[in-house]
Amino acid sequence: MDYKSIEITKGFNTQAFKEKVKEYMMASGIEGKMISFVLTDTQIIDEAFIENLNNLLNTGSIPNLMLPEDNDQIVNGVRPVAQ
């Protein structure tokens, strides 16, 4: 299993956090990689991080995370496995 975490840099914001989560979700869903995402309390620099993770855990998705072209990529990526 791959261990993944975010690295907080000076310009890191909620949008950058969502992009990292999206990257990890795509890698685990389409590429089939087993990923362990770890977030420590010192990495939570914005309350929106918690809200996004809460949405992900409760509903399985983060609102407005995937664009329509991302959905096409996901469908085309998992189609061979589903068939």
C-alpha cells in the first residue's frame, strides 16, 4: 500500500488540498493503486479540509471536485474492469 500525505507549503490552500485528494482518488480508482491517505492535525490549516474529508467519508464524494471531463476519464478507465 502506498503511503500518501500532503506537504503544506506557503501557498497551500483549500483548492490545492482538493486537487491532491482528487489525484489520490484517481490513482486508487482508475489505476487500482492501494493508497493510505494520512492527514495529521498539524496539516489542517483550514477548516474546509475537515469539511471536505467529512463529506468524503459520509457521502463518498466531495462537492464540485470532479469536472465533467474527469467523469469521462473515470468511466473510460473503469469500463474494461466492469466488462
